[in-house]
Amino acid sequence: MNNELVGKRPIVGIDLGTTNSSVAYINASGEPEIITSFKGEKLIPSVIMIDLNNQVVVGQEAKDAVIAMPERTLTAVKRKMGQKDELPIADRRLLPEEASAIILKELKKYADAAMGEGEKEAVITVPAYFTDEQRRATKQAGEIAGFVVERIINEPTAAALAYGLNNLKKKANILVYDLGGGTFDVSVVEMMKGILEVKSSAGNNFLGGEDFDWKLVDFLAEYMIKTYDVDPRASIQARYILKTEAEKIKILLSKKAVVEIAIPIVVVKDHKPLGIYTQITREQFEAMIAEFLDETMVLVKKALDDAQLDVSEIRDVLLVGGSTAIPKVEQLLQEYFNKKPKKEIHPEEAVALGAAVQAGIKSGQLLKQQLIATDVAPFAMGIAVLKVDATDRLKPGGFQKIIDRNTTIPVRKSEPFTTCFDGQTTVSIEVYQGEDEWVEHNHFLGEFLVDGIPPAPAGMEGINVSFFYNINGILEVTAELESTGKKVIVNMQDELQRDSMEVFRASVKKIEALLETKTAEHLSSHTQMSFIDAFDFEDEKDFGYPDLENQDLEVLKQELEQLRTDLSGRINVDENQILELIEAAITTQERSAMIEAIEEATDLLIKLDLD
């Protein structure tokens, strides 16, 4: 580990992804390198679980438990970042940044093992199209996890840095196509012998591999509806079975033109397992996701237009993100740019490696390389004003831009405004980001009040509003009265209640308490559920099963007689006790005994059908 810079705390780069996350650093040779998990994994699933012993599990073990215990797991948390609603997990509730902090704490353990214990700084990546709240929530997640977070960097920019480190002498325009598990970004970057200048960015925070998976889930569900007249999506467990299988199918379809699907059990109906046995072609899958891939190409064209570049002026197209493994993605880009996209850096590792490069630049470890990157504001930002509408009337809710989209950052810009009414002594500054001329169609960031305005006729009292958008993509707003010089400076995080120091400390304490019990390295024996155990047969009524507790004894007797018939001749000597249990229950007609016999016999029947 290269920690020769005396007095500098170690610094890492982190890709906090929707599907997977990873951490990297600059090694002793001056190269970015992924820090592996204790099991040697370069990527860990961005999944957390609280097991039955209230131990926290992060990564593959947590992902493996999603089917058995969906109510005890959280997935795709990145898509919830910046939202105020808490996420339920087990008997607890976590804010999205708190859940993300648990993943980041896991990554910090790997970094501590590789670099030594102690305080560490982190450069954390975010999608270029993340909003101000989402960026703040990401920064706070890192801080809750125990990192010092002074830099947030856009994911396409990070990938460009990873590429640029190996192409310091190149002069060219490159396009970074970043299609991950939950988000899509595209950036046009100009490379000028070590200087990387982002010219434009476009994207969609809700477009990625997760959406492709759910299209496959719908395909599998339609098979079951058509075959069995059962919609498995009504059950959370069945839904996650299909989601897990869909991800596997998607990955296989990147390698094979046809995939045979065999899922022995998805739901149970009339005490029998219902599964899926069919096939799907790559062509079918491509048709399912065509609308998503078409949207990415629209955004590619938008980024080129914003950069004022023609297709022929792009030298290289870089593929970033796990979803770029889908052959259709490469095909679309190759047809559009008339050149094969590059994968010289592993698409799933490029962002973390680039974040490590930015960390190395910040710490001085890559000083000799003289690599510099500038980024842009992905959205226009401004305030709500009175605006003339289509009927030539003044109407509140107009959007006045102060910083234009794709302005190079950091940037500070100001605009003068005036009071609207005679004797006005206060004004509310409402801050938005977006492109529409009316704020109702843009994204609200926050508001604050400026008071103490000297009474004067409308339009006579001036207010200068200044926006400072920093290198982390976080906004600070200043309002200054011209007549008195009074200033109100608001960092937009002050408008997010959870970003107050009190709530921040509460989040830290909550996560520390949750992790107080030694985090499980492996699932405990109590939580290792088999595929069959994952099914909660008490919920059979969701699929048209009889509610056993409320059934007539005669109905229960008929159920038992049918089960006895179904099992006869199919079981070995060791399993004869089930038949004895059925006979005793039929004889005594005691409700609890009959229900127990039905459940035991059903379990055995399912296992026999699966063998």
C-alpha cells in the first residue's frame, strides 16, 4: 500500500451501486486496484439483511436470503436515496442513507484490512443525473459509515479517469455509456493530454438492469397465469423467486441465444408445487427491453447535441456498468458510431477504479501523472418567479435559470431580482432544478425566507440571488439585499431535515446499535433455510388455498383422504409415519391434529414432486 505521504490520511474510491458495490485504492505501483472482500470478491451485492438473531449480513449471503426472508432484506437501496421515507427491514426502519451506510461500513472493513485501521477518506461516485438531495444523502451515508467524505464524483467521469490514466497523451473526444443495475448515464468527455473536460451529460436515474429483470419477471408470471391461472406476483416470496431467476436468465442470454428455464417451484396450489418449464430467446428478451435501450440512445444523441459534436467526432466509446454485457447494447452503439465500443477496463470495475484515481489525484499520489478532470452541472438550477403566461398575465411559478445545464463546475453565478408588491418586507426563495419554464414540472430543492426588507414600492428593492455549485454537485444559495447589504446564505442541506446534526448523530447511533452484535460472517444455522422452507404455507390462501383454521372438519377430512391417495405408493418405509399421522387425524377428527397432518403431508408431497 502506498501511504508514503506523511500526514495524509488514507483515501479510497467507492462505487456505491444499485446492484453491486466495490472499493478501490492506489497501490504501491501507482495503479488503481480493487480491494477484495474477505472472500476474494471484487464486487459485493448491495444487499443487507438482519437475520433471525438480529445480526447484520451484507453482500452475497444477504442476497441469497432474499427469497427465504424478503421482509428481512433490503435491495436496490440506491434507487431510494434522497427520499424521506424509511425502509422497513425486519422489525426496524432505516432511512436510505442509513441502509447505504451499512454497505459502506462493510467496504470500510475491507479497506481497513488492506490499508490498516483508522480514519479514512472516501471519494464516492454517484450517477451524473443524481439530484442535490441524492448527492447529499450519499455523502451522509459515507459519513455515517465512518468515512471522511469531501468529494462526490459522477460515475461516467470516474470511468473516464480510469481510462485517462492509461491514455495520458491522447487528444480525443470520448463518450462514456454507463448502464448499470439501476441508473443510466452518458457523458461526452474531451481528453487533452491529461486534462479531461466533461462537455455534457444526460441520463435517467431509474433505468437499468433492475428494469430488465422485472420485464423478465412479467414474462415468467404470464406463463404461470396462462398455465395455472395463478399470478405469482401476488406473493412477495414468489416475486423474489422470479426476480432471482430473472437475473440469472438475463446473464445467460448475454452468452446464449436460447435459454431453457426450469424453476421447479414458484407457488403452491392445492398442495402441489407449481413451477415454470419453458424457454426464452435472446430476441424475445431484446424486444422486452427495446424501449429502455432506445431511450439510452435518445440520451446519447442529446449528450452529443449538448456538446455540439457530431458522431464522427467521437474517437472512443467506453462501456461502463454490468448491463452493457447485453449484446444488443454493443450492437446499437456500434451501428450508431460505426466503431466497436471499448471494454479495455472491466465495465463493472471501471467506476470504482476511476474513483480511486480521483482519490489519488486528491491525495497527491498521482501528482506526477498531471491528470485533471472537470465536470458539469447535469441540470439547470434557478428559482421560482412571477412569469408572463400564454394569456399575457403575470403568474407565479415561473422558472428563472441561474445556472444552465452542462455548465462547467465549480461555478458561481448571480442574477438580480426585485420585490413584487408595494411594502413587501419578506420574500420566499424557492429553489428548483430542471429544464421546464414552469417550476411545477421541475425538481424542488428547498426554500428559505429573506426578511427585514425595507418597505418600498414594488420593484424598488433589489435582491441579488447567487448560486454556488461546487465540485461535489452540491448547491449553496445566497440572497443579498441591495439597500442594506443583509445576506442570507443557505446550503441546501439545511433544507433537508435529516441532514441536521441532531438527526445525523441519531443515524450514527442507530447504525452503531444495529451493528453492536457481532456482524455475522455466515448465515447462522437458524437462518439457513432450504428452498422448500422459504414457503410460508400459512399464506396459502393468497393462491386460492382453503383457510384450514376456518374449514369444516369434513372438508379437512377430504383433504387428508386426497393426500393419502396422492402419497400412497410413492413413499419409503421411513416416511410411513406421515401416513400414520394422516390415519390418526382422520380417526380422531381433532382439528389441530388434522391441520398438522395436512401441512406435514403437503411438505412431503412437494419434496417428492421436486425429486
